[in-house]
Amino acid sequence: MQKPLVSILIPFKNTETFIGACLQSILEQTYTNWELLIVDDNSIDSSLSIVESFAKKDFRIKVFKNSGSGIINALQLAFKNSTGELVTRMDSDDVMKPNKIKVLANNLIQQGKGHVALGLVHYFSLNGIKAGYKSYEVWLNKLTKIGTNYSEIYKECVIPSPCWMLYRDDLIACNAFNPNRYPEDYDLAFRFYKHNFKCIPCNVVLHDWRDYSHRTSRTNEHYAENHFIPLKLDYFLELDFNTEKTLVVWGAGNKGKFIAKTLIDKQIDFEWICDNPKKIGKNIYGKVLRAFKDLETIKNPQSIITVANKEAQIEIRNYLNSLHFKTIIDYVFIC
């Protein structure tokens, strides 16, 4: 019995240095029933020529040119032209492990619809990986190993953008890649969460994630920090904000101020706490900042924590645990 067809979606732009290795890693997959929908997003280098040379040698590779602009438009075009029962995404500068499609497909088939198959990722770079990226890799893989990705969804993107697979029907159900909202990978992770697609645990490294100085996630304005906080806050207010609780904002840095200002604009009442003695008692936007220990006097709180310092986060989490507070239900880190 033939395995289901897997559609692989790839947008690409000016990745001539890496795209050949990417395509070769797809050709070397042990799972062979796949189609590749690869979309040129207005490249000005030799990327398209390289892709076309691969397509001439393998009928499974189908090349398109983006009539619009940007990754989301390219993904929409790729998905529109795909026919696979199972769908995954790949980045044109990364490399698949030979068993990637096989492991993802087998896990998804075994669990059925309403699930998202994931794999562990490994960052690599010719110049070495910086501590921040390594920390993200370790954190992300720890969640994926036990399938608890959503427990930290307001902190960072918990679904690796080039290492997931879903049934087509589920992608359609969550209206994937619509509307045009960046960062599109994080938005998609929230859509999976919103539709309660269960994360399938995986303890196998399936994807080599390349880092370099001009990678899109580093240079494109759509992936700047000012896009992440509004996305997180909007989904929190839609999905997890409990109007029967007292909303509490932790921290009065730039992120805390942005969230406070947004809540005020939305006419959502909240308490504001921090541990900076210079700010406690100050009036900002008409709100007087209270000491963080006041949390114990606030009735039925639900906290948005904007503190980014890793050590401080550990202390805060230990403190909240001592109060028997639960993640998502009683607090989220949006930082």
C-alpha cells in the first residue's frame, strides 16, 4: 500500500549559496512519495536557475514564480498548487535529515488528524552558533521531546517553522497562511494552538537549521521585535484571557509599557507591578505601579510577565509555583 503524498512547500529568495544543498537533501529522503512546490519570491541571483536545473531532472519538483511579494504570498501560492494529503514546509537555506519526511509522516499517520508532527532541530553555521540561538534550540527541543510546546507559546515561537507536518484538511481548517500576518511562522503556531492540534512528541533530530548574518529572520522588518509582542498579546486576549480574573502586568520596561498602553487603548482594566524601586509608586499612563509582592493581595490574578532576564524568569516562576499558580491559566510570559 502506497504511503500518502506529502506536499513540501518552499518559498525562496536569493539563496543561491544554499539552495542546492537544500534540494539535494530532499532528493535523498527515504520517504519518496512527495511533491515539492517551490516558489521564487523575486530572486535577483541565480537561485531560480539552480532550482530549474533540479526540476528538469525530477518531475516531483514544481517551480512557480510569486506574483505578489513576500514569504506569505509565496506560501499561499505553493499551498494552492499542492495536492498532497500531508503538508510540510521547508526553508531554502536549510537541510533535511534523510529520514525527516518518513518520521514526520509516519508519526502523523499513526496519530491521525488533529495532530501536528514535529521533529528536533539543530542549528549550524560556518561561523559557529551564538549562545542565544543555542539556548533557543535547547529550549525548543526540550518542549518537542515531550510534546508540551504550547505550554510556552507566549514566550517564543514553539513550533519550528521548517519542521512540522499536518494533514491538509487541518491546515485548511485553521486557514493557514491567511491573512498576511507576520511573523508568519509564529502566527501559524498560534493557529495550531487555537484549533487544539495536539503536538506529537519526537526525540529525533530531523532538521538542520542554518544560521548566517543575512538570514531573513535576522534582516527582514517583518521579524522585528515590534511585530512579535502585538501578535502574542492579541492571541492571549483572544484565547486565554480570563475576564473573571484580575489582569496583572509585570514589568515597566519597553514591552511592559507597550502592553499597558495597548490594554488601556482597548479599555481593559489591569494592575501594574514591578520590582524596580525607582518606578514603584510612579504614575504611567494613569496607572500607579505597585510592588510585585502586592500580587499576593490581588484577588484572583492572571499575570502577563514581560521580564526578559533569564535568571529573573526562573525566580519569578519559582515564586509563582510557591503560590500554586499554573502556566497559561494564572500567568504567561510575553517577553
